[in-house]
Amino acid sequence: MTGTRKTVAVVFLLPALVLLGALVVYPIGYSVVRSLFDQSGDSFVGLDNYTELFTDDGILTAIKNNAIWVILAPTVATALGLIFAVLTERIRWGTAFKLIVFMPMAISMLAAGIIFRLVYEQDPNRGVANAVWVGVHDTFNESSAFPKAHPGPRSPLKPAGGGAFITRDPVRAGDPVALPLVGVAPDQMPDDAAKAAKAKADPGKVTGTTWQDFTRGKGVGTRGGVDASEFGYPGMKVEAVKDGKVVASTRAGPDGVFTLPASADGAQLRLPEANFREPYNGVQWLGPSLITPAIIGSYVWMWAGFAMVLIAAGLASVPRELMEAARVDGASEWQVFRRITVPLLAPVLAVVAVTLMINVLKIFDLVFIIAPGSVQDDANVLALQLYRSAFSEGQPGIATAIAVLLFLLVIPVMLFNMRRLRREVRR
């Protein structure tokens, strides 16, 4: 077509062919051959290394996780990209939103892994995910300030089952009740705790005090009595129970003093389990059961912007006349999206999904950085197992077999993409 002689064309193509041969063809061929030998590379073992891939529990876990990645990550990232691309067309600050969503693409996988390792920290004071989760949880189910509190020796309280405590004997109106507890360190008392006070007798009501019955110093203070240096338990819930039913309840004030109505006369006082519930510590994002979805979440955070930009470019070429005609005919926005927008964007969606599938098949960095050593086996993927087999476990035969397996898994996706591109060219 250009009039260039074949010899000239070959000369110009030769450097590229040499590079392809040295960097692509030779490594693939060598890996296939090496995978047929033992770990030392001296003895031919045939397909033994491949048999090991499907019998070793650790490698089977990596294959299973890779399947989860291939199904879940591209689907979620493409769906979010489609939603973002469609919705940002309807707002004035859509360009700014796209910029913010695309920004994670500028971050390396290593940096993103470090960021999300901190995001998923178990401690709510350090991990953003658990800080939000615990905040929402505590809004609806407040945790106790006295998780370690319990009755001391010779206390009038006894265990009532389920973590609650109840008085040994019924109480009487006009006779102040003492409910001493121990087990809370002075520096962990609530900020609103005040010096404990003795409850005053009230003939028509049941009164009492619940407080931290502990004074620093050996032999200092009176056991079972309110001392000057001791603090009350503010907010401690007290229930009056008769025949297994709660007839009255109240909460102690900052000084630990509480008051119950006359209906509590003759009842036993119970401190319910909610007073001693351990603080909610959030979700174990980096635990064995959630580690793979958590890492996939970090991947989607990075690549949803990539999907959005490509889909937005395809959406810009969609004829607006078709959408307007459908709306004039009475189609709802959902029908326009489902029957016009998505079908017209199908080629772009296929490009995004296939690209992400190829990308996740060789995912390594995020899993290696985010997953702690104790759960890395549960989050294992083929690329990580290849690295571990080659450099940590000294099994180059297994490592090259995994490399060949990854290559074989990528081929069908590449063939699908090539056929799709050819069909697009013919159109």
C-alpha cells in the first residue's frame, strides 16, 4: 500500500521482533519447558507439577480466590463506572466528581495497599472503616462504660446469668440500698463520674447508691461503705424485678445515687447485662472470612474511576435523539437506561470488563500488602502463590507451572477481545 519494499519493512520490524522474542516468546517457551522438570531442574517429571497445582490446598485456595476476583471485581467496578458515568451527566459539578473518582488511578498499587491496610485496622481509633462502623453501631446500640465492673467479696449482689447481677434479698422502701462494684480502673471512669454519695432514705421510694468500692492504698477505705475518694457509676441502669418481671427501672446519677418508685418495694434489684457489655470493636475486616472481599473493595476504589472515564467517553457518542424519542413515547428513565443506554454501551462495557478481568488475573500487590501474614493463606491468589513458590518456598517447578496456568487463563479472555475488535472493525 505504501510502496515500501518487503526487505525495508523487515528491517524496520526486526528490532520489534527481536524484543518480542526476547521478552515475550522466549520467557513463555522457557516457562513451559521448566514446568516439566523437578525443583532442581535436572529431572524430567512431566505433568507432576501441574498435578500438584490441583492437589495442594494452598494453591487450590489461590485458584478459588482468583475465580472470585475475576467474577466480582470487574463486575462491581464496571457497574459503578456505568452508574457514575450516567449520573454525572445530570449534575453541574460532574467533571469535578469524575476527577475525584479517577484520582485513585494516580496512586500505585503499593501505596493503595498501605492506605487500605490502615483503613481496615481493627482499632476504631486508627482504622477508618471500623471508626465509621462503630459510630453507626453505637448510635443505635450504645456500649457500656463499665465492661469490667463486678461485685466484690461479701457483696449484696450475686450473678443473675447472662452477665447481669441481682441482689440476694428483696429491698424495702425507706431503706437505702448499697450496690458496690469493683473492677474499673480509676483512669477509665466516665468523665461525668462524681464523688459517690450515700442515698437518703425516702419512706415512699427505694433509694440506693451504686459506686466503685475501691480506694487506693492498703487498708484505706471501708469495704461496702461509700468513702470520700470513691466515685459513683453514672448512668448505671437499675431494674426492680418481681417474679421474673421488671416492675420499675431507673438510671443512677453522676454520684451513683438512684431512686425507684414505691412499686419496687419487695423486689430484687438487678443490674442488667447492658451495664457490663464490652465496647463494640467493629468488624474484623482483615480476618479470614472478610479478607478477600476487603481487598476487592480496595481494588474497586482504584479502578472504578478507570471504568467511569471509558464508559463516559462511550456515552458521549450515544445519539441523544434515541433517548429523547423514547422519553417522548412515554418511556421512564429506567426503561431508557435499560433498553437504550446499556445496549448502545455494550461494546464499551465489554472493553472495560475484559480489561479488568485480565488485570485481576495477575493481581499481586494489594493482596501482598493488605493481607496480614496470619491470613495471607486465606487471601492467596495465583500471582502471590507464584511469588511464594519461586522465592520463599524454593519450588521453581511449581512456580513456572503456575505461570503457565495464568497464561492459559488469560488466552480465552484475549481471544474473546480480539474477536470482538474484529467484529467492530467489520462494522
